[in-house]
Amino acid sequence: MPQPAPYAPVGRIPVTEVFPVVEDGRWPSKAVPGEVFPIRATVFREGHDRFGATAVLVRPDGTDGPSARMYEVGIGLDRYEARLAADFPGDWGIRVEGWSDPYGTWAHDAGVKVPAGVDVELMLEEGARVLERAAAVPGRAEGDAEALLNAAVALRDDSASATDRLSAGLSADVAAVLDRLPLRDHVSPSATYPLQVDRQRALAGSWYEIFPRSLGAHRDEQGVWQTGTLQSATQRLGRIAAMGFDVLYLTPISPIGTTNRKGRNNTLNALPGDPGSPYGIGSPEGGHDAIHPDLGTFDDFDALVARARELGMEVALDLALQCSPDHPWVTEHPEWFTVLADGSIAYAENPPKKYQDIYPLNFDNDPEGIYQAILEVVRTWISHGVTIFRVDNPHTKPLPFWQRLIRQVREDNPEVLFLAEAFTRPAMMRTLAKIGFHQSYTYFAWRNTKQELTDYLVELSQETAHVMRPTFWPTTHDILTPFMTNGKVPAFKLRAVLAATMSPTWGIYSGYELAESVPRPGYEEQIDNEKYEYKQRDFGAARVNGIEALLTALNAARHAHPALQQLRDVWFHPTSDDNLIAYSKRVDAAHSPSGKDDVVLTVVNLDPYGAHEGEIYLNLEQLGLPGWVDGSRPVLRVTDELTGDVYDWSGQNYVRLDPFSGRVAHVFSVEPL
């Protein structure tokens, strides 16, 4: 059982309210290598002597890693912050150290007393001794130590004026040396809190979802549907990779039951030839660890995984923990299901939706048996090259099950990631992330206005980024919002731009290129839903609408700009028209592969029905320019990653975006002039 934290004495320089910490360190906060994140703490002390704080990352082997001095961010509230990044994946730690600042205390007191002629020689000698101590701090660079010792000599030089001597001790050079490596007394560390550093794909990726049976599906000469296979899907991966996607997401490929099989558009009676929902898993041919015989064999699956890797994509597979009435588990382990009073097994429901073709698992009767069976399923697919599991409806299963499963898989295969498909209450979504899920679906599909999008991204980037990594999907095989239905091609374009530039992980469902937008009456999902039938799509003919070219350009921009692969540094810029939204993302030079600031500014017309024009009022400081720069003249060169157009911009700039001319957005890379 979880235990409360043990009693601990307060530090000499108290450190409290450390962030990011999850449930007082019960579970780890999250990051990936190179991801810059803020560390905050409340640090204070008794009396009037000066103090400081240092943030430290602790490596998996227990040694100290990157560290940085913290600076006050809540003036008068003793709230301090530093920004750090871990070097490599593993189980890291976060520690904050409060400390007494002898130099800061002396500098304050001497700066008051010496000009007033009080204790002048005493204060100058005290300063010299402090600097000599500081010069001897282990790790001090030779040149920095020499600068401190020279200042100490100057403080004792009674041939110079007191003012000049004091100036030597308070010089900018001395301050810079002690900023790099302070002299610290009474160092008071906080607890070391856990930090889980996952591989880069846990934060950033471009997903493309397919139903493998549709890639290659066609009607024969008699008009009868012939299924696509893993082999035919493999032959069609080149087009997906050419658009720049790096995660190929497969819906379930296991055998499908025939009992209560759903027909087209979720009808209760399937007709001959209806393939059934791939989420109705299990038949006499096998269960979750088998491949539908219509699709091929494990050799075929291995070939698909290998080809995807050749093309720069890794494979994600749906993990849907429910069973067709024909699943082997139903007869072998009836205790794993809910048996009703009449002896029947309860099928799945999410009122008003009914899923008569699947039985949900009941984890209460034999939780250990179910756990071991599902762990074996997951290990089977990992052994065949699956590196990501997109988990269907995890919020309908017990959280202790997921916590245990993900922890075990991480110990055995730390490269494997889990995405939670949980469109549910915020508390459940956050807690799924806290206990282990690496990524989460979000409410992005339903956030349409400028205010909705701004508020939501501020929440995701500043309030929950340390636990929940968002993925943005404009549509899925289950979701087609009225905005997309009514907005048609312009809506599909502008939502793709938002998803690809707002979130480091985004994805589309196959058919997005065609702007498939006709809903099933009464439901927010596509008519003739691919869950219940084969789909043969003419992607070549669809290219005239420009969506495929836009997706390609967006992914190219994402690959070229680290700023678009991070979540935590996003800034919104005011616009004169609320149909225009402008936001920038930035990676500073110290953490950018190029050694220069990487800044991307995106402007989107949120109205799919008409053109909008207006002014963009840039916060130049957030774009990497000093706050005092004259914003009335051109100070930035912006290059549109979607068109190649180049402009010189100032602090206020005019834009016009017309969805019917094909221009719904600008995605600018930004460089100072």
C-alpha cells in the first residue's frame, strides 16, 4: 500500500513546493532527451542575508547531471525557476538546492555601507576574503579563479579610492564568474524526485492510421469484394512515407468473430461478404495474438514492419482488450467475463451506443490470469517489431492493471510506448498519464475557436506537460466533427495545420487526403464507416484538392524545425481579427542542433468559409529579439514553409488568408535581420 512521506527536518535554507513533481514524487514526471523543461521551487530563509537556489538533474546512476542556477519568477513570492534538459533516456531525478550566498550578502551590505563611509576597511576586507573563498571552489575554471583573486587584490589596494576598490569587487566580470559557479554555504537539498526520460518518439511523431484490409481491397469482375492483405498494404507504404509520416498505425489485425457481427454502418445483421469490425476480436482461428487469415501470416507482418523501417516509419498497433463471442478466451475462461442472471455474457455498451459483437473483460474474478494473458499478447507483438501500442478505451479497464503492465513492459522493453485513446473526463486522462501512458488523445477535435484553442494549448503546454503528452487528431475512424463535415476541404486543411504545428505529436486517419466528410446520420462519424466494410480509395485523383501536398509540406517543416517537435515553449500573439490565430514556438540556441535559435511562427485562418485579413502584433522578445528593438521597422525575415515565400516583417504585420485560394495558413521560419 502507498505510504505517506516520512518525517524530514526542514533545510537550513528551506526548499518547498518543487515542480515538476507528481503526487509528492509517488510517480515520475516526464521528459525526453533534449527537451527543455522548467524546474521551479519556493526557496527562502530567515533574516536578511542573501540566498540562492540551484536545480540539478540526477542521472540514472545516481551522479549529478546538468544543473543551473535558478532565478526568481514570482517577485516577492520567493518562487524560483531554471530550465534544464536530460541527455539520454532512463530513470532520472530532480533535486533543488537552497544555499546561503556569502557574496550576495556582502555585495548588498558593502554597497550600502562603503558609500556611506561606514566600516569601509572592514567591509572591503570581508569582500576580499569572500572572493578568495570563491576562487577555491572545486571545479572553478583557472581563468575565473584568477579574475576573483585579482578582484580580491584590488579590494585590499589601499592606494586606490574606496569607491574604486568596491567597484572591483562588484564588477560585472566578478558577478558573471559567480553566476557560473557560485560560492554556496549551508547547501540544503530537497528530496530527489523521479523523472522518467523516454525516447524522443514519446514526445514527437507524425502518425498515419490505416485499416490494412483496405489497402489493396477491390471488387472483382463479379462485383464481390476482395480483401487487401498485409502484402498489399506493404506495397503501398511508399506513398505514406513520402508524405513524411514516421509512425504507421494499424487498427487490429487479429481474427474477427462471426457471432453478432456488425454489418455496414453498424447494422445488427451482417450480409454475406461483410468483413465485420476488426475490434470484434477473436474466432476459432485465434485471438489477440493471432493474425486474421485473410490478411496473411506473421511472415507477412514481419515483412511489413521491415519495409516500414526501411522507409523511416515505426509500427504502432491497436491494443483493444475486448473479445468477440467467438474468442477462444470465452470458452476457455468464462470467468474473465460478466455473466448475467440469465446465463448470458454481457456485451459492451456506451449508452446510447451498443456493441453486441464484443464482450468486455471483467478484471474482478481472475485479475492475475487476465494480466498474464495480456502481457503475453503484448510480448508477442513486441517480438514481431511493434514499438508502440495505441490502446483502445483504456479508461474502461482498472488503472492498477495498466500501471503494472506498462511498468513491466518498460523494464523489459524501454523503447515500447503506449498511447491512451481515452476521450473521457480530465481526471481519468491525467491519471492514466501519471501511472504510465506515454501519450494521450485529446479534445483537440472539438476545440475550434481562437479562445478555445488558446486556452487548451496553454493548459497542455504549461499545466500538464510534465505528465500528459498530447496527440492532436483532426479526425479518427470514430470521430468526424460538425466543423469538418460542414467545412469540407478548407476545414481539413486548416485543422491539419493546427494539429501539425500546435502539438509535437499529430496524426491523420487514412482518407483525410480525400476530405471524407459525410457523416452517418445522427452520429459524429463517417458514413460507410471503414470499421464495418472495405474502403477502396483513389488517392491519385484526390491530389487535386491539395491536401496531400499540404500534409507533405507540414511534415517536412516538422522534421526541419525542432521548435515544432516540442510542447512547452509556445507563445500566442494578438491579432486584429479573432478568425486569425497566431502563435510561435521556439528552441533556444543552447538546445538547438544548429546552434542557433529555431523559431516557427504560425498564422491560421480559423474560418473555412471565407477570407480574413488583419494585423498580427508580434511579441518580439518571444521571437528571440530584445524587448527594446524598434518594432516599427523590419526586424525579422520570415519564410513560409508551405510556399517558400519570403517577407521582411516588423512588430506589426498585415496578412490575408483565403481558404478558397488554397491558402489557409502561413507556417513561417523566423530569422532576425
